[in-house]
Amino acid sequence: MNFKGYLRPDGTIGIRNKLLIIGVDECCEGIARSIAKNFDDAVVLTNWYTCMLGGNEETLNQLIAVGKNPNVAGVLVIAMGCGSIGPSDVAREIGETGKPVYTITCQKVGGTRKSVQLGTEYLNKLKEYVGGLESQEFPISRLIVGVKCGGSDTSSGIASNPSVGAAVDKLIDMGATCIGGELFELLGCQKVLEARASSPAVFERINQLIENERQRWSVEGTDVETMSIGNCVGGITTIEEKSLGALHKTGTKPIIDILQINKDFIDTPKDPGFYLSEVTMLCGGAGVNFASHGAHMILWTSGAAGFNNPIVPVIRVSGNKDLFNDDMDVDVTGIMDGSETIDSASDKIIDKVIDVANGIPTQIEGIGESTLTLYQKDQRLEKLLNLSCCSK
Amino acid sequence: MVATALENTKAGETAEIYLPDNTILGNVLALEYIPFGNKIAIYDIPKGTKVLKYGAEIGVSTEDIPKGSLVHVHNVKSQTVDIPPAIKEEIMRQIREKQERGA
């Protein structure tokens, strides 16, 4: 099975040609949007953690990693000029991939109007560059697919998660790479994960990072939601049960390793296979986390939430007949009444993966994407809880 | 040793149990109302047994659960982070309310 993609100078393959405008500080968001509005494929990623570096290193790492994502053809980095993070701090490493990168420091070029004018010229150059790119055929094994769920209901555990899991297994068998995350929702799954981990050292890392997440989200005295009454009325009895249902979407293949995201580094998968990662359970932040890991697209199991992000297209798989609408990409509701098997549903999902890889938009691509949420771990909480990442 | 109800099942009704490939494993007589999405015991589960679903442990039974009973927060507890008793009561209350409404 093949798809047509765009070979980037660094050897990665893009399934979209996005023009990424990075606002290094929130002050540049308006400039970025004024430029972006005239270009269909322009995407704005704004750092709203302010312009200071200390404490926000994980965000800086993500800005750079998203710029390096293969779906991004070219980049414009804009900073106001009075912050600690300059545009070259972001542009330099992105530029090492060989893709075209421009920078603007608003104060240096003379203000907002001049920045919008210059930025528009740069985007026109990027658009011309993209116009000259030709797609080539590549095997499906070159794809990196993220897996996430949102708003578990009864159909998630029975229909959408198992059918996506079966599709993930098939993708891995074809030599592709898949990435799961949402470590808080793997509590209670440790026995299953241990059996799948490719080595004891990998399982130790997985365990430590799950424990880190458990601590972040169970601070005594705070009322953090982990399971809603609705989940339970709908039939889920324990967090282990919810997690095990969610785990189904990750398939059954060995877990090569767990990809980390922190203030020091962001991992990308080097070999094909299945990976876990620190992709957050929060949907918006997860989209950007997946982009940071180099993912091409995301398989998303749900009842009916229409989530998408403008860099890594999201394929929505739903098994809930009552909530199904035209935001959904793959209908697996037949599993609930026995008119479809998990196996045939997984084939439908694979077909959709190839379509999206070939450039066919998802149901809501270009119509109403969610904004790009930059989520990072708070260094103050990490310190107070005494949490640390695993050494490479 | 549990199966998930794919439709509301009344007390006294017999349910067919399906495997993932849509072949039939067997039948179970529902001893009580089992709402859509909830679990029924397909074997007797003694108190203190690890409850298995999808072949993995989802919790421990807190009382003897006869075959055909509803398996949920009132007779199963988590082995990691359990639901507070007041919330468990509210969950069961909402389930009973749905049954009375004929949902």
C-alpha cells in the first residue's frame, strides 16, 4: 500500500504543505493572524506562556519540534523583540532541516504594520516554494500515526477503541509507526504494558512516567476530575476498567519505547513500531504534542466530539449511533448491533488513513479546526512533587 | 467473568453473550435490571475475587455476586483509586432512576 507525499530536505515526508507562523510571544499573535488570513494553508502557533524562557523551556522545545514536523513545508517566526526568546532561538534549529524559515522581529522592522507587510511577502515566497513541490509515492510504512480518545462513552470501549486498536496492529504489521499517550489513563494497565514492553528497562520508564502523571493529577485537596459520574452511569466501574478500555486503541504489538516531552528534549521515533509517549490526555495539547513527535495524523476515538488540529489531521472514529454526525470520519456503529465486525471496521479505518495521507481532507479539515493549544508541565509543580524525566 | 449489556435487559430476560467475532458464547438469565453499557456476571463471583473483563483485572468484588447480577460500583472496588461512597450511592441512584423512567 502506498500514498503520495512530499519529500522534505531532511528526508521526512509530509502529507500536507502547511505554512507555519510561530508567534514566539503572545504580542505577535495579532500580527501572525493578519498575515495568515490571506493564505489558505497558513497555521498560527502562538506561545501564550509569555516571552520569558526560564520555566518555559518545554514550550520552546515544542515550538521548534512543531516547526520540524513533516507536514510543515515552511516557517515564519515572529517575535516582538523585548522578550527573552528571540526568533532565531526557534528558527535556527528548524532551519537545520533544510526547509525555508524566515524571521521577523517586530520592533526591529519598525512595528506591526511593517511586520504584517514583510510577513506577507515571506508567506508569498513560501507559497511559491510549495507550488514547486511535487508529490511522490511512498509506502505506508513511512507513516507515523498518533492514537487518542476523547470523552469515553460505552461505545468507546466496545466499538471505536477496539477497531482502532485492530487498525493500529495492521499498520504496525505494514511497517508503520504508531504512538499512544494519555499516561494517566493507563493506571491499572501495568500488567498488560509490562507484557508488551520490549524490555524491562522500557517498562521501568513507562512505569515511572505513568507514576509521574498520577502524582500530577492527584494532588491532595484539589478536585481534579479523573472519572465523571456519566462514565459510571454509562457502565464504567473503576479507573482500571476505563483505562483498559482506552488501552484497546493501542493494539497488541510490543511497545518499542516511551517518547518523552520535557524541558530538556522531545523524543521522535527512530524505528518503526508502536510507542507510548507523554502526549497529554488533554485534547488540544495532545495535538501539538503529537506534532512535536513528528506524527502525520491522529486516529481519534469518540462518541461525537469534533476535534481537529490544523497541522496533524485528525480522523474521528465513532461507534455511537445516537451522536454520530457529519463531523465523524469513520462509522463503526455497526459493531454495537453486530452488523459489523471489529476486523472489517479496522479495514475501513486503514482506508481512511490512506485517503488522508493522499491529501483527501477529513470531514472538518479546513472548516473548523480547534486552535493549537501549547500545554507544558509546570516546572514549579515538578519541583514540588520531586518529579524527573527518565534519562535517555 | 462479566459481559457488557448492549441493550437494556430486564430482570427475568435471557441475554445472549457474543464474542468479538460475533459468535455466541452462551446465555445468561438476568436476575435484575442491567442497563445498556453495564456489566452482568456470567459466572458466580465470590466476595474478594479479582473481577476480569477483556481478560484483565478491573477490580475486586466486595460481596458475593451471583451469576446474572449487575456488576458495578456497589459490589466492586478499584485496586488503585476507588470512587468515594457518596458518589457510588449517587451513581446507583441515577441508574435506578433511569430504570424507573423506562430508559
